[in-house]
Amino acid sequence: MVKRLMGIAFLLLVILAVGCSNNMNESQQNEVSTGQDTKQETSETGPKYEGDGGLLWKVVHGKTTVYVQGTIHLGHEDFYPLAPEIEEAYERSNVILPEINMFEVEVDEEENNKMALFEDGKNLKDVLSQESYAKLSGIFEKNDMRIEDYENFQPWFVGSLLGELSNQESELAPEYGVDLYFLKRALEDNKKIVELETIESQYDVLSGFSMDTQVQVLEGTVAAFEDAANSLDQLGYHWIHNNNDAMVDQLSGSFEGFNDEYQQQMNDIRNVNMANKLDEILQKDDGQTYFAIIGSMHVVINPSVPSELEEKGYEVERIY
């Protein structure tokens, strides 16, 4: 069972930037449930996902060009093809820079299992409020799961399970994610793929939170679970239709009410590290063209990757 669970947790890591959008504040939940301020075009079966996508920047240094594409890790088959500017940026590129290369991930399941379990004799019932524990138990029961089977797993890991359940209910799916779309094409086109992060570093982010932060995030995820799939659908709709303000509001709101540690580890530190790697590429100036595909959170919430590159003195051009 543990092996299966770690596979589920890995899926959350693939959609790390999207996962935090599940935790909407109350006003955002009301907008989603009532349809206010979303101006969402729908069909008989749900939102229309035909669009162009967005969030593309360009940085040039010497003979080297880096495109930075803010993506969404879940997607819909109607997303594609994307805007000509985005498709052309990919075509021009020699090297693709994903957060992680999902086709070459090697997971140390034994080590990750150790990270997922409590080590001090505590369990979920000890750290969660009675209300959150009861709601979590109810969510599990509705999905043919028993909370007793997960008592010894830390909140970060249990939150990943809830993320997977939300993904299954969403209109979007990982197999249509924008990152995967470009990675598949890169393999077919024999383009070089270089990771900006590693699967180990992404696990370290989730497992490295203090227990207080883990509990805050899990309890927030439990409280918002009923609307989580709808939230993912909204994020996908805003991304493909280039509703930038709505998307920024939704992603920014996902950090409200949590310890500063949560945004710092999930967004800020990772953005600085990714910007540093792009800086190294630009300074090397090997004359190649690079296409970075990173979650939209990392390009819209400051310190973002584009803002960090601007701080380093580069001219960062928004081209879509």
C-alpha cells in the first residue's frame, strides 16, 4: 500500500504549483460557487477550455535567449495548440528547462516513506483539531478510504492524497498538462532537456515544513476540499483564456492565512534558485535558445522568476 501511496504523492509533486491553489479564501470560494466575477464561458458539459494560454517572457544576453513560460501542470485536451507566440518559442529552442523531467524521475521509495511518517510517536489525531480530523475522516470515507490507514503519515503527505482526490474530480488532468505537452514534444524532437529542480528537492520542500505549517496547510486543504476541484477548473480556465488578474488573485490567495514559511519554501526560495540557474545559463552565453517551463505561481508571485532576473539587470520582455 505504501508504494501505491508514494505514487499518488509523486503526482502532487508534478503539480506542486497548482496544488496550493486548492486553498481558497472564503471570498474566492463564494466567487467560484456563485460564478460571480469569473465571466466564464461554458458549454453544456462545463467550462470551455479552447484558448491560447499565456504568460511568456523573453530574456536575451549576447547570443543566448531564454524564454520563460508560466505553465499549468494540469490541462485539458482542448488547450492545444497554444498561442503562436508560445508554440514558436518552443520551436526556436534548442534546450527545454522543466522544473523536473517527469520521464526520468527515479524515486527512492524507502527514503520517501521514512520522510512521510511521524518519527516522534505522534499521529494525525494528535496534531489536527477535532473538527479537521472529523472532516478528513469523512472525506476518506466518501472515497472508500479509512483514516486509520493513514494515522502515522505526516500532514504534508496526507495533504498530497487530498490533492490527488481533487485532481480526479477536476475537469483537468495531468496527461494534458502544459509541461508534459512540451516534454513529450521535446523527446520526439530530440531536444535536450535539463531540469531546473530535482524530485528530491521537491520532496524536501513538502516534507521540510515545520509541523505547525504542515497542520495549517492540511487543515486549510480539508476546509476547502469541497471546492478544490472547482478551484482547479477555474485556474485552468483563467490560464488558457489569459485572465491574468483572476489567476494572480487565485494563486496569491492560496498563501493567505498560513505561516510565512509556506510561501517562502513553496515559492520564494524556489524562484530565487531557478532564476540563479537561468542567470548562469545567460552568463555562459553559449548561443543557444532555452525554453523554461515552470508553474505559473513562479512567474506571477513576487519574488518571481522574471522579477528576479530583472533584479539581476536583465531586460525581461513580456511577449505573451
